[in-house]
Amino acid sequence: MILHYLKVAVRNLMKYKVHSLISALCLAVGIVCYTLVAYWINAYNSMINIHDEEVVTFRLEDEDGRWSLFTPVDVERIENLHIDGLSDITVKFPSRQAEIDVIDKDQKEKPFIVNYSVVNGNTFSFYGLDLLYGNRIPEKKDEVVISRSFAEKAFGQDNPIGAVIHLTESVYDFDKGIRDYKVVNVAEDNWAFPRVDCYFSYMALPQGFMEVYALLDDGTTLSELNDNLQNLKFVNNGKDYSVSALSFSDDFKKKQMTIIFSIVLFVASLILLSGMINFLKFAIQMFYNRQREVALRKSMGSDARGLFMLLFSEVFCMLTVSFLLSLVITEIVVDTCHTYISSDDLPCIDLSEVYWVQTRCFVSLFVICLLVVYVPVWRLRRSCIGYYVRINNNKHVFRSVMMWLQLSIAIFFVGNVLYINIAFNKAFYSVYRPVSDDEEARIIEFKPSTYRLRQNITHVVDAFRKMPEVVDEITLWGVLDSRIKQRYIKADGTHSFIKITKGNANYFQFFNIPHQGEMTESEDAVYVSERFMRQLEKDSISGTVFIESTSYRIAGTYKALYGENEDDSRTIGSAFFPVKPFGTFYFKIADGKDTDEVIGKMKDICREYVPETLPLDIKPITDRKQTLLGTVGLVGTLVNVLALVSLLLVILSIYSAISLDTDGRQKEVAIRKINGASPVKIALMFGRSYMLIYILSFAAAFPFVYYFASTVFMDSTFQINMDWGMALALFISMLIVVLVTLAYKIYKVMHINPAEIIKTE
């Protein structure tokens, strides 16, 4: 019988192939959104809640109330004091990059770029980092533990214990007298230290600054601990600091993360809920539409169990398809994220764990479906042929409530997407770009990011300049979109910020930026933007300007920096310092030349000096992958997709509902037309209930849209005012979607032939 039910289920679903596939796809998107968010939140919470004891964090505070981090000397002092009420004192240091040479047991060298952090004796046990070769940890300055992933990359299947890691270049934080570090153990990869390759002793970084955490012993209160710390003083840079402890659960950063996670989980839950409602409503509605079949089945001896299996088989088939689609979508989403988002900004993703979360979500939805699908079976338990003939249509209260909820969610998403797109466009895309798209695609960015490349940079750049395809070249301090803010004091004593960059004096010609003034590379000269110049004129300043208390001669003006947002309310303009920096190189290639081919030639030149194990950073400036703009573009695409899915769910819900209404009331419409009802009255008969649902949905959803727009991006680059024009645009656009969805079915029922309907009945 089970096989029979499955065959009937597949046959019925195939009758509505497109509708079934879209319903399953929308639920799959909801599963992916919810499970990815749940996975990240669970991983984060498991990382910070690994101890039964209360975790405390410490802070140094000077007499003016300013905070400071701990130096290695401070950490060593805290460890040696053996403070009552504390155990497992540990450190946390933000990961940084360094270039190293791995020297294996055969004395072969392989260079790598690694991310490193620092540890003390308790770090591995505190954060639950499993060690693969005993309990050996860095006890001396010249010892290091490496991660399992880096060990496999650098040593393959060989045992790395005893190998040497050599610092290729002098790193500011490290002890200058030590360049070789012995590998003493291998640690499993862990969420607490994402993408960290090497763990050095904190004493190896005498110039480093780090956070300190510890466990509060049972029976000791936080106030008692602070009483013990009251007389403890530290001296940093000639200033006296007092130390205090606070609960990690009260830490501001943790509270911020809790709020962010709650908002994101709420949004993901809305997507899953909307997909689930549409999924079940479609399956159950198809079941209701087959009441004649149900009545016949009961007349032929089918019981409630058989009806339940009939409906559940259809739900099970669609749910299984949704689950399989969710696995495929997860692969696509994760791969896309790794392509467009920098690894420093992307949390670690263990696909096996994600699939396990998705499986649990599938089982949970499976149980919910078991409970939900019993309701229509219970309502139809008395169905028979006579009951089917006599029964009248109900008022579809539950269906209307679900439609209101789905429409509210859609308005919330579409409204926020409208706001986010406007904000992103204002912050990132409405910027000054005076070069054409074709010329922009012919500009190549070359960042010498490794020590070996910088050692040979003169030979490499000279070889680039001799390439016949290269027609122009400049050097900038930092990358093109990277600028720092500096303070400018106005005539009234208040201060504002300007964005600055440094580079060759031919910067303006290279990017076709209109400018006036002399061309110089004098260290005391500065070029100011037209917007900044207007402020200087208000302050009656000409000739020289003070920026960060330093006087500079104004050598000329220009319209704006390449990629500058001239509407940024947080700044009053920009300034360009003409220097000869060593930073990022930009090469413009000749018109008609293939950019990818030129980049390939440049990489071949670099590989003459740099081995394959070291990365090369050469790409066109239009390549937004692994950049802030790439992340922004991906986020914008994802929110657009979510809004589209939400809209699609609503369209399917409204279309299926109006289809049920028009098909079920054709006899009523025929009688009304015979009695003189006009097409307009028939349209109003069907449309007014949906208009009421839409108005109630908009009234419920818009306050949340307004709150999001007014609060989430407050005091940021993305802040814009949600005015009545935007509200009206949202109301009209969503109204058009609803009307277009209703129009086809209402138009058909308005023009039916009453004689044909009566004859059929």
C-alpha cells in the first residue's frame, strides 16, 4: 500500500509540476537560510560556552577612563601572582600574517604566507583545541604549534614534529633575536582560531597587545575578585593603569553579537516559516480540491489512516525534494561566499556539520508535517458522496491568516531590500569614477604582498614597464579604495574629517580626474578636492592648510578622488599627497589588448622570483572578489534573492487561493451574471477580500521596515531617511504585484459563459 500511495502522490504532484517545484525550491531556500544561520550561531555559542564556570575578561583603565590591552609582561605578571578566585588564565590575540620558510627534516625550504596567533599554557585547554601529539605546548620563545590543515599543506603525511619554521622577514611584533621556531605539536582546527596556521608563545611577541580571560572559581563572586584586584597596578608607556574584571556574559561585544544573531535568526526564521506555510498550504489545498476523490475512496472502504497516508505521501515526496535541493543550494552558496568574500571576513564553514544541521532541520519539519497533515484528514473524516454534495465552502479563515502572514513577511523583505539597495548605491556605487568602463577594465592592480616579491620588486616592475601592452603606470600608498581619515580644524574650532591618499603626482592624469595647479612631488605639498576647497574658502584659508596639526602648501585642486563618495556626510572632502610611495602598483594596458592575457604574462614574470607556494595578487581593478565591494555586492545579491523568494511565495499563495475561489464559485458567478451582475461587481466580489488582506499586511509590516531603516544603520555610511515617498513607492509596487497576480483568474471568471457553466453542472 505504501508504494501505491507514493505512486498516487507522484502522479498528483506531476499534474502541477511548476507549482510543486517552486514550492519545494522556496522551502529549500528557507532551509538553507535557517540552517546556515543556526550553524554559525551554534558554533559561536559552543565556542564561548565551553565552560561551566563563569568566564571573566580583564581590562586595563587609566585615570582618564581610557582602556588598554595587556602586554606580554603584564600577562606574565598576572600568571605569577596566583590571584585568589581565578583559574585557567589565558590570552587571545587577533590573527596576523607573516611570511615563513618551512624547513623539513631533509633541510628543504618551502615558503608560505601564514596566519599566526599567540598562546600561553592554558590556551589550548581553555578553548578546547585538541593536540595530536601529546600535551606538548610552546614553553619557550622559539617553539611553535601548527594547525592540522597547515601541517597537511606544508608536510603532507609526514610527521612535522621537530621541523623548523623560519621567519623570512623581520615582523614588528616578534622578538628580533629569534627567526627560527621549532614545531612541538599539531592542533586541530578550531572555531576559536579561524584559519590560524601557527601558535607562538605570547612571550615571542614582546611588542604585542592581547586580551586576557580566566575562569572564576566556584564560591568566588565577581565583586570579591575585583576587591582582590583593587590594589594591582600596571604601567604602560609611562601611564598607571588599574585592572578590573567583568563577566564575559556582560561584555559589550558579546551583547552586540547576541543582538545581531537574534535579528539574523529572526529573519532566517521568517524565510523558513514563509516557505513552510506555502509548502503545506499547497499540499493541503490540493488535497481539499480532491474531496470527490476522497469521498469515493471512503465509499470504497478507505479509512482515516488511508487518507492520512495519501496526504502524507505527497508531503513526504515534496519535503524530500526540498531537502535534496537544499544540499545543492548550500554547496553553491558556500562556494560563492568563498569566491567573493575575503577569508578574513568569512567564518569557518564545515560542510559536514552544516549537512548534519540540515538533516536535523529536515527531521523537525518531517515531525511538524506529521502533525499538520492530520488536521485536514480529521476534518474530512465524515466525508462521503452525500456530504460532499451538501457541504458549503467555509470562509477560509486559516488560509487568509496565513496569506496575511506571508504577505507581511514579503513586504518586510521587499521594503528592507529597497532600503538596502538605495543605501548601498549611495555608499558604494554613487561614487566618482571618471574613466570609462572599457578603460577601467584595462587597469591592472599589482600588490607585492610577499617578502620575496618585495626583495625583487625593482626587477619585476621594470619587466612590467617594458611590456608592449603597458602604456601607463602609477604607485599608490595602500590600495585604490583604501583611504584613511585625518582631522581638519575649522575656523570655528570644531573639527571635521577628510579622506586622504598618497601616490605619484600623475594620479590625476592616470584616472582622467580634472585638476588645476602645478605638478610636484614635494613632501610639503597637498592637493585638495573641490569640496574640501569650498570649506577652506569658508574658513578664509588659502596657500597653506593645517591637517592633523601639520602645515601643507596647497599645490592645486581636483574634482574628487577616484571612487570617492562626494555625498558622504561624515567627511568634508579629500586630500591627495604627491609622494613616491612603495605600495600598490597600477598599470594601464593599451586599448584592444586582452587583460587576462597580460595578467598571465605578469604572473609568469613574478614566478621567476617567487615560488608557487606563495600567492600573487595581480588582478584588474574591476575584479571585486575578496574585496569590500565584492562582499557588498554579494550581500546585495543575497538580500535581493531572499526578497524574490518571499515575493514568489506570496504570488504562489495568492494565485492558488484565487484559483480555488474562482474555480469553486463558477456556478455562483454564472447565476449572478444571469441576474444582471456586471463584470466590475464580479471583480470586486473576488478582489475586495485580498485588498483587505493586503492593507492589513502593509499596516503590520511597514512599522518594522521603518524601524529597521531608522535604527540598524544609524550613524553609518548607509544611513538614509525613510521618507513618505519611499513608503508610497513600496505600497504601490507591492499593490501592483498583488493586482497582477489576481488579474488573470478574475478576468477569466468575469468572462465565463453562464450557459456553459449551468449545462456542466
